[in-house]
Amino acid sequence: MTMDTHKSNRLTLGRRSFLGAAALAAATPILTEAHLAQAAQTTSPTGAAPPSGMALHGQSPNAPPPGAVLINANENPLGPSKAACDAIARVAPLGGRYDRNGETAMLVSVFAAQNGLKEDHIAVYAGSSEPLHYAVLAFTSPSRSFVTADPSYEAGMRAAMTSQAKVVKVPLTAGYAHDVKAMVAADPQAGIIYICNPNNPTGTVTTKQDIAWALDNKPAGSILLVDEAYIHLSDAGDALDLVAAGKDLIVLRTFSKIYGMAGIRCGFAVGRPDLLAKLTPFGQNAMPITGSAAARASLEDPTLVPTRKTLIGDTRRDTLAWLKANNYKVIGDPQTNCFMIDTGRDGKSVIAAMKAQNVYIGRTWPIWPNAVRVSVGTPQEMAAFKTAFKAVMDSKAVAVETHDRGDHRVDLGDYA
């Protein structure tokens, strides 16, 4: 066999591998918070999902009416900053060309400099949903499981169904942090241990020390996937220095939360180049220059994060104080822009009753069917929430027994 034949075979195998990865990536839609939030609103209290997967693809036939209070998708009602909007206006006239000015490269440079990272440790995506999905496809398989807290953000579990990986769900600790020791011990063949910090839906924090311990004690060949979508809203220590130290983890960041860019889309996967390279066969489209420019302007605004952290934090604390004063059960000590309430009754019925009051709150999780998640909106929105929630909870309802924290098998219907 000639050298040219060897080269041809390698190229053919490479193309097959790439096409196989692309086919796997396309097997299931990339799940986002928007899909899950909308699905919860289009699912009846009895659990029946809308036909044809309509909610999953964001094509709801029931758009919220004018004046609706939308505190169901962990969005930031403040929207993008003025600096971000100005950046979009600046580059929009250049949108007829590709990224000739290097907006995405400049974004990477700024983020790297601010966080003591090498630029080749950063990959830019349109939000963090894509790299979350691709990481699960890259590092899990029928022989490599996906380990997650319960409850936690569900998108990784849906991706694991595509890779045919076993999903191992580990209950939170008594303090509602990730139980990293139980997660590390859950499966010696784990491919990914997923840690959402602060956690969605509880808003609770796992310590940096626990994350470092998990890295030092995880099964050989596995990685930690640390989702820091909400990190800026809390005092939790981030894990970027662990990336800089060359550890086996990928950190996800998004501009959808504190930066208010959920509809504009920008995010990062941060990790060693060899780890990030495993994501690329599944896809990485070019970033829109508007998203890259808005993200860079947001990073370069020194007042944006502290100002918004204070505003959202004050509103959260006021709402939690009201809930506790009225003897409603808040779960744990939420530190971000969402929290959970144990309603003592079927949570989906509470969601439906709140929707009837024109207040849209978040979803339930199978392990806690009585608990509902609420996003933090503006002070005016949270005032409307208080009025509606009291009216709903004062109404007669059939209480249902709160499920304990037993193990639950993942079912597609749980998150449809």
C-alpha cells in the first residue's frame, strides 16, 4: 500500500468520524433554558405535553399576553447594558461582511486577559447551551455515564440520552449543595460529573473547595463540567484558575444571565486545548459580530456586574424575606436569580394557577413535584408575584405528599 493510499484512508476515516459526530449532534435538539421554561407553560397540570414537540422547539401556540410577568426562564429583565447596545449599533452596519474586524478574537483576548488564561483555552459559542451539549456527546457514551445532582439543570441529561449514556442522579446535600463525594463515588466509569454552580434550580452554592476535591478524586478518564452561568450573581469562587492550572475540567460561561443577553447569545467553553478539541467535531458555528461585540463591551464595563449583582440580590432578599414572613417554605439559601418554594401541593397546579393570574413562574423537577422555581424579576414584577402567589396559596387545593429524595430514573417525559 502506497503512502498516498495511507493518507487517503486517514482522510476518509477523519471525514467519517466528523460526519458521525455531526450526525450524533443532530440527533437531539440542543436544549436551552428557554425551551424548558416554555415547555413547562405549555404542559398541562396533568403532565400532558403539547403535540409534535412544539414546546421543545420554542414554537408555543400560546405566547404570553401583554403585561404578563415573565419570571420563569431565569432571564435578566434589565436586558443588555447600554455599552452592549452601543456596540451592537456600531457593528451592525458591518453585518453584510464576515468578521473582518476580528470581533470574536478581540472578545477572547479581553476575557483571557481579565482571567489569567491563555487564549487557546477559550472557545466562543452562541451561549453556553451548545458547548454543554457537545461536551456531553464528547465525553459520555454507553460505557461512560453522566453524573449530575438532583435536582439540577436538565439539558445535560437530555444530551446524555443522545449519547446513550447512563444518567446517574445524586441528591443534593442537606444544605442543598452538590454532594461531590457521593457524585465522585457514584460510578467509577463516569465520563462527566456535571456541577452547576450556583445550582439551577435551587440557586444554592457549592464551595470551591468541594469542586477542587472532586477534581482530585474523580474517576480516571472523567472530566468535571462546571456550569457557571450564574456565578456573577453570587459570592461563589469560580473555577477558572483550575482551568489555568491544567486540570481535567471544562467551565461554561454565558452572557444570558447577569449581562442580560439571553436573546443576543454569547458564551464560552473554557478548558485545556485538548479537551476543547473534543467538542469541535460536533459543531462550532461562526459567532455573529453583534454578539461578540456586545459581549466584549459588557466585559469592559467595570460597573455592570457589581451594580446588577446588588440590584438583583436586593430584590431576591426582599422577596425571600416576604415569603418567609408569610410562612412559605423557601428551599435552602438561594444566592442567585432564582429560588425554589415547596408549595405543599402539586407544583404544576400552582404554575397553572399563577399563569391564570398572568404571572409566569418556572417549572417543577421530578424529585420535588411540589416545589416550583421562581426567577427574580424587577421589584415591580416581584410585587406582582407576591400578590398572585398569596392569592393562589390562599385558594383551596388538594395537598399532595412531598416526595423524599429517592433516586429517579430519567424519563424523556420528565422534561418534555
